[in-house]
Amino acid sequence: MTALQQPLAPEQRTLIRDELLRSLTKLERSMAANGAAARPRDLEQDTVGRLSRIEALQSQGLTATLAAREKVQLEQIVAALRRLEEGSYGICNGCGAAIPVERLMIFPETLACSTCACS
């Protein structure tokens, strides 16, 4: 199957597009909510106790890690939507075969079939 052939039926493409758009909206909301938590805080010795400073630093680290993960996920979702529009969505990057619809419904941003993803 070539990248130009559509491995998905039109209703499957619509379901997956809707799921990707829902995920994108949810992720954008999460990123906006977490954006405020990622801002650096004033951790002067006079205003915050030692344990509170440590907790604040740990929280900032976790928030930064979450922001990085969300950024990667956002890029994956946008790329999946682009592939869907271009007609190359659902084609494994490893072997070139069609990715099973069941896998695409669970992992709509995937680039590989389960065989290639595990190797």
C-alpha cells in the first residue's frame, strides 16, 4: 500500500480526526492552566521556610517536565492531523503497511504498527 492510498474508511477518518481534535483542545487547555504554575517563584530566605522552598522547587521541576511532555504530545497530534489531511495517515513509518484501525483508535498519533513500534 502506498502512502497515497487511504487505509481508512471515511467514517473512520472522521472518528479519528474528531478524537485528535478533542485531544488537541484538552491539551491546549491543560497547557494554558499549567503555564501559570511554570513561572519562576520568588524563593527568598526571608519569605519562605526551607521545606517550603524545597517543595516549591520540586513543584517547578514537575511542572517543567509536564510542560515538556505536553509540548511533545501537541507536536505529535498536530503532525497526525497533518498526515490525515495529506493522506499519509495510518501508514507505518517502519514497514509501510497499514496500521490497524484498532491501534489508531487507541493511539491516534502513532507513526508505527505494533510490530515496528516494539522492535
